[in-house]
Amino acid sequence: MSTDEELQATVRDLVQEGKGILAADESQPTIAKRFQAIGLEATEEHRRAYRSLLLTAPGLGQYLSGVILFEETLGQKATDGTPLPLAAQRQGIVPGIKVDKGTTALANAPGDLVTQGLDGLADRLRAYKGLGARFAKWREVYPVTQRNPSWLGIAVNAEVLARYAAVCQEQGVVPIVEPEVLLDGDHSIERCSEVTQDVLQAVFHALQRHKVVLEAMVLKPSMVVPGKDCARKAGPEEVARATLQVLLRSVPAAVPSINFLSGGQSASQATANLNAMNVLMPRAPWGLSFSYARALQQPVLDAWQGRSENVKAAQDALCLRARLNVAARRGQYRPDMEPAG
């Protein structure tokens, strides 16, 4: 199979109508924080057991087309001895891999960050492909203040995302491009809209400079929402209108799917906001779907509590949350579909 055929086949499997992507690629410090909240030590065995629980949830493939894994998970096995990437594949879920190496301060741009990990990326991608990964994810983050992100921060982050995406496609790996405008702060929804539009336009200019094939990538942006400390909150319809306006101004129709990150929203907020977008624009030029981490996983962790006797309840919580987001993907979600309590 040629590289182009590989990319087309993976995009076809990833961008299925009515399905989304689970982000289960938390770094060791992040998953330690999540486990700490349920009183569980983040040992390798606990991490393996948890990710095995996620990927072997019966029926999960009805709702998910892909899962983003952390590097460690590619080499781990489910409780029955099946390699975890294979456990996902058996459910019809395409395994992917987070390939960035985290953020560092950007020189001469106080308050801005840039993501590391381009060195040796092609070699790592070849190794990950050998373990079953067919797509990759790279995240750039944009803190919002009165002066951030700076134009330098926007330009450098866009360039890094484009270089990453070009290397992925050269290796036959579909890139998920994730520019996240952070929820932290007291900025208004208008300020978030302005920043998100500047970020996305810079990203797509860079992708085109680097000859990235837009039909063979997935965009994973943040929604346009007010900062979490902003006094004025925004309901789903306002978030949907603001987000769609920015996307229509910034994202070419050649991109097959936009899979939003939840970015600190609650599980029900993220679902309601996605639903509002699909209600407002049922025939958008791109698919409007989800690639949530905490908004899919928090109910799972709450149900599991690190106990083997709770595995079924935790898997049921995951499938329920995934099913609600599939309903939102179709514009058919209602708040009364949420579990009681």
C-alpha cells in the first residue's frame, strides 16, 4: 500500500459518521493527578489496568472510531494478555499515539509556550507504526492574557504544528493537529474568539506552506468559550455560534473532520456545546465530532475507584458518556438523557 493509500484508509476509518475519538494519552504526571483524586497510586499496574478497562469496554466500538494512547500503553497488555492496541482494533477502534514531548517557555515571548519533540520524530513514528499506531497527535497550547498569545507565539506554534503534520504524512501516519486555546483566565468569549481565529488562520497558513494534505488530517481545536474565571458565562447556543463563526472563517472545507477537545469543561457541558453546533449547522463542511479526555473519562474514574469489582460499572459509564456524545454529534442530545444524580 502506498503512503497516500495508507493515509486515505486511516482517515476513512477515523472519520466515521456518528463516531468520535477517545483521548487516553495522559502523561504520567497528569494521570497521577487524576488517580490521586480517587485515592489511587499511579503505579504502572494501575495505569495498565485502567487503560485496559477503557479499551475492552464491551460495545465501545459502536461509538468510537479512534483512541489516542500514551507511549507506555502501546506496549501494555489487557488483563487477558491481548496487546492493548490490538484490543482496540478488535473493537474497530483505530489506535493512535501522542508524539509531542510537552511544552517549554518560548524565548522572547513572555507567557507563551511551545511544544517540544520534533527531533527524531520520523524514527519514533516508524517504531509506533510497528506497534499498531496509525495516527498521531501533537498539542500546542495558547495561554490567554491581555498580551498573550503574542504574534511570535502564534507564528512559532503554527510552524511547529505544520512541521509535525508534514513528518507524519511522510511516514503514512495521519496527524491530529491540536491547537488548544486554554480555558484558564478571566477572558471573555469575545477575547477567546479573537485569539482562536488568529491561531487557526496561522495554523492553516503554515500547514499549506509545508504542503500538508488537508484531506489527510484531523483538526482538534478548543471550543470558543469564556475563561473559567470570567464573570459572564456562555450557554451552549452562544458557544456554538461563536465557535462556528471562527471555524467558517478559518478552516478550509478540505479538512474532513473537526474533533473538539473538552479543555476543562464538565462532561455534560462539552456534550451540550457539541450538540448545539450540530443543531445549528447540521450540514457543516466538515464533520463536527469529539476527541475528549476528561469529559469522557471522569465518570469512569468516579465509578472505578481503582477496584476490580467496579470495572463493569466503570465501563458502563464510559459507554454511556460515549453514546451521549454520539447523540450530540448528530444534534440529538437532550439534557434529560443524562444519568440521574
